Amino acid sequence: MNAKEYQAILQMAAEVLGGAMHVVNAEGITILYNEEMAKLEKINVSDVLGKPFRETFSFIPEEESTLYQALKRRKSIIQQQQTYLNVYGKEITTINSTVPIIVDDKVVAAMEVARDITDIKNMSDTILDLQDSVNAKADGKANKGISRYRFSDLIGESRVFEEVVARAMKASRNDVSVLIYGETGVGKELFAQSIHYDGLRKDKPFLAQNCAAIPESLLEGMLFGTAKGGFTGAEDRAGLFEQANGGTLLLDEVSAMPIGLQGKLLRVLQEEYIRRVGGTKDIPVDVRIIATINEPAEKLVEEGRLRKDLYFRLGIVNMTIPPLRDRKEDIPVLVSEFLKKYNDRFGKEIWMVSDAAREKLDNYDYPGNVRELENIIMAAVSMADDEHVLNAEDIEMGSEYKGKTSSFGDFATNSNTLSEYLEGIEETVIRQHLLANDGNVSKTAKELGMLRQNLQHKIKKYGI
């Protein structure tokens, strides 16, 4: 088989496997440049194939060319974010893996595989810019409309709950790292905010980032910021560590952070400086970290999802928030608080809960914890007539909720397929937001990040 036939096989393999691919031989001549890569870089295949890649991409300095580093320095670069300008001046952001191909200790080629994440990168930059803008406007003052929780907002009278509140209060009087464990819906962020806003750093920024909500390829830049490259035309951006300097950064679901990035986080915590992605300057930061997990730390460490050394560094103070099923004596006081809240919101005058309704609430397991209880009361109050007592028939939970559960966790047992499961979750989220917004479709669509007409279609689809 001759070189041309091998090249044809490689080209076909690239098209079948998918993804953008660029391969150069030992002399730097492009021997494979597929349509996906051409589409990504907005270049014709014929303008690249068979030509020296350093001529085609002359606008990229050698020291910043991943293909050059693989070919000439035998350097492998795996899953690295790269932002650059194509030949038409458009900024593109990709996740690249570039490797040298070595045969008999000789580099015979270099291959690069890329994935376009320009839209995702633009989204993360917008988030950082908006956060920075909010911080600048706040200038140490409370932002209107943004909830800031303190210990007085934590509701519960049970012994187990009061113990964890007392521990959190002690933690607020110092500024060491805190690791909070608790199931979804127990109120981990309320505790984190209380530690901050009733603590030593209360006049400084409090920022939060869900580590599971941002693609891992962008999370590093979100946390540590990005530095302008020599040829990208992109702006320098401060990450969340710089924005939170002097204050507190909440890392929600920290175990969702890739292991490699966990190592970089550990180094920042130990050395107290960050280096922006693509930068060379060390920037000192003074940030208190509060991290949350929704599975036991020992399990996460054993399964390799949380580095043991990071666990010890984050968990200087550990605390566990008990699930609602383990503190059911708190249900009456929580219900009372939620009745006040939603009476005000919906203009109702429900003063009490009947014995039958209370028994119904007490006998439920609450897989969604306090958040689920609040949603149940919100739905009941919003749908109640002019009565002053909440009765058992006013309270819908589990399979009573239109044949489906109001708790995401129960959908798995009531749905036959993944599609049904996801549709059930979607319907519940839409219904809850509509209730909270008094049926205002425009406001609900904005909260959910949907077009108004798309939300109207969903409302019609689910018969809401």
C-alpha cells in the first residue's frame, strides 16, 4: 500500500470517526485536513492540504503552535483550551489534543484533534463579565433583589439541626476552609452564605460556582481567569478567585471538578496565588473557600472522584447537614415559615394546617428535602381557595401529583423510559416556576432561559 492509499484511509477514518482533524508529516506538510476542521477554521481544504502548515497558519507564532510543539519538541498537549483568530480575523475557541506520532524513536508526523467550543466560551466570558459588573456596582453594598442568607434565616429546632448551626456559627468566627456535606435540597448554600455574611468577611464579595454546571474545559478559566495570547485578540479576564479576593468563594459540587483541576485548586489553596490560563504572572489572592458535596467524602475519595489531599485541605472544618427525614420535628416550624412566605406572595390567608394534613406531611420521606417541602407548600397555597386551613386534600406529593411525583427522585420508578423521566422533570420545573411567578409566562421564560413561544408550546404540551 503506497502513501497515497494510506492518506485516503486516514481521511476516510477521520470523516467516519467525526471531529476536526489535522495531520502533518515530519516536514510539516499537511497530509490530512478534514471537512470538520475546515468548517471550524473557515478555511478551504484545498488551501491547506499538501502545503507547509507554517505557511498556511503564519499568523500563529511558532511558540504558540501546538502542532509545532508536537512535531519539533515531541510535546503532547491533551484537552487544552485554545483561542485564536482564523485567517478572516474571527475569534475561535477550541479544545485541542495534539500529539507527535513516533515510530522507531523518530517523529514521523503530528496529529491534532479539535472541538469547537466558541459559543460555550462566549457564554462563560459573559458570566464572568456580568459577575464582575455586579461586584463593581455593589461596592460593598447589598444588591437589591439578591438573597443574602444569615443564621437567622436557618429554620429548625431539632437537636441535630441546632448542633450543625452551632458548628457553622463557630466556623464564621474564623476564615479557614469549610467542607459541607448534605443531600440535594438540605440548604448547603444557605449555610455557606450564613458563614460568610455573619462572619469576618461579611463586607467582602461572596461568589458561588457550581462545578458541575460548567464544562470541564472552561472551568479552569472561570476559576483562575484567562490571559491574552500573543495572537488571539482576546481580552484578559479575571476569574472568580480574583473577583472574590478578600471574600469567600463557594465551590458547589466540588467533586465534579476534574481530578487534574483539583490538583491546581490544591496548589492555589496552599500557595495563595493563581496564574491565569495562558499567563505567566503569579497573582496573590486571599479567598476563603467553602466547598459542598452531596455524597459522603469517604466514598468520593475511595471512588477517585475527590483527591484525598484536597479533601483534607478543604475539610479543615467539616459539617454535615441532616436530611429532613432525620429531623421531622422541624416540619411544623418550616411549614409555618413557608405559609407566611407564600401567603404574602399569593395574597392568601391560610393560618394553620389540619391534623390530617400534618400527618400526611410527617409521613413523607422528602427525597428533595427542605426544598421539596417548600415546593409542596408553595403549590398548596397557590392553588387553595379562600379557606384559612390547609387540608390534606390540598397537599399533593408523590404519585398524587397528576399521576407523577413532585420529586425528581421518584420519577425513575414512575417512568418507563428516559424520555418520560426527563419530560416529567421538565413539566415539574415549568409548573413550579409558573406558580412562583403567578402564571406570568414572560417572567418564567426569562428565568428558565427559554424563548416565550417555546415555553408556551411546553405549557400546551403538558396541559399546564
